[in-house]
Amino acid sequence: MEHIALAAKFLAAGLCAFSMKAAAEGVSKIWITLIETVGRNPTVKKDVNAFGLIGFAATEAIALYALVIALIMLFVG
């Protein structure tokens, strides 16, 4: 029975890794869009850069929350 609980812990931590992968894809999408937008219209760099950094921070926070939850599941309980 103990092996099943340990396997469930690792499976749950692996599922958290999927959300970190999604956050990484989101960050790359934000940077790609930011670069394309500035490339098309360089005069909007200041405005777009501020929104890009906010989006980057929010998306990266999701990955950090997933990492914390995964570590809690592995090492607590």
C-alpha cells in the first residue's frame, strides 16, 4: 500500500510539470509577440514592453506556484 501512495506522489508532481511546461510556452509566446510587434512598429516599444513584462511576470508566477505545489507534495506528508 505504501508503494501506491509513493507512486501517486510522483504522478501528481509529474502533472505539475505539465503546468510548468504550459507556462514556459506562454512566456515564449509573449516574447515572440513582443518582438513581432516592436519589429512592425518601433514607436510603441515603451507601451508594449510594459505590458510584455507584466504578462511575463504573471505567466512565470504560474510556473513558480506549480513548482511549489510539486515540492510540497513530494516532501510534506
